[in-house]
Amino acid sequence: MLTRHAALGRKLAVTTLLLLALAAVSPLGNLLLYPLESRFPAWDPSRGAPDGIIVLGGSIDTDLSAAHRTPVVSHAADRLLAPAELARRYPKARIVFTGGTANLVSTESREADYSAPILESLGIPKERLILERDSRNTWENAIFTKQLVSPKPGERWLLVTSAFHMPRSMGIFRKAGFNVEAYPVDWRMGGRDDLFAFTRVGGDGLARTDVAVREWIGLLTYRVMGRTGELLPGPATD
């Protein structure tokens, strides 16, 4: 706005503030998030015990964990709590945690290394844990985990991740040739009743919008790259 284009600069500033307010307090985040979170229903335990449980990383802040020399859970703690309960319910199932680091510079701190002590403290014996610590994204989660566990035909594997991340994750695992069943956790919305709810200033509306936009961009990008078979993967049809 300090140039001869000041008028355009003022318009851009006002537009930016309006979009920020729209994302922060309007139902925009809910409208973007709901189709993601509602795509896969809760897992049905009546079909029998699973042979294995795969837990996607994304809960641990590796930089903070390294700095404080202790696991730091930044968000999505349900991804760590759910497998502990499943491990108690299904004592014969193998437990796999897959997650390395997404950092391009510092690659020494691996999420799997910090997640293991948490899972052990929640009651999962060390000998039951299988750690995949080299993956940097969901595509590598699928590829490296498949190589690590060599799933056999007829085995049933659960995939534990945030509900909003489940469509992309399921599409990636299917593309990788690893048949898994969705076990969504870490919901950010209560359901359809929240669709048109406004958020108070300082609430989590902006966070929901940010999460949803990033996930939709991820879905589009992975579809273009051929790492998923459809834009919004859904439950398999029998």
C-alpha cells in the first residue's frame, strides 16, 4: 500500500480480513470437514477379531520431543489411545506404529521412537509393538508397512487415524495393495447438527478450516499423482 497501487492494496487487505473472519467464525470449516469425517462409519466389531492394527503417526511433535527429551503429544492423541484399548481387546493382534519424520533438514528424531514409550505405558507390551520409523508421509506409511508385515490373503487389518484423514489414508492403502478396514478416531465435529454452527471469536473455527483445507488439497494432490483411485475414497462396496 506504499506504492502507486495503494488502492488495490487496500482492497486486498479488506478482502483478506473478510476471508479470515469467514474462516474463523462462520460454518465454513464445518462444511468442509463434515464430508471427510462422515465418509467412513465407526468400525463394526461384530465381524470378528482383527489380525493386526496399524496406527498412523501424526500425534507426536518430534522437534519438541527432541528438545525436551520426552514424548510431546501435540494433537490427535486419540491415535495413541485407541490402539491401547484395541490391544487389550484383541491380545493376538499385531500392533504396528508407522511414522518417521516429515522434516527435510533434521531427520534424526523419529515419531515411532517417541510413540513407543507412550504405547508401552498404556499397557501394550514392547514385544507386541512393530515400529516403522522411516516413512515421511501417508504414502510411505502404506508402502513401508506393507513391506514390514507382509499381510497374508484373508487377514484383517485395522487402520487407525483421524476421521478427517481416513478417506485419503484408505485410498492410499488400497492403491498400495494393502486391504485395511477403517477405524476412525479424533473427530473434530459432533455430527450433522454442527454443520451450520457459528464459532465464537477465538474458538476453533479457524483451526477446523485449516485442517479441512489442507486435507482437501492433499486429496486432490494424491489423486493427481495417482496415489489414490478416486478423489474422495469411501467404504468398499461388497
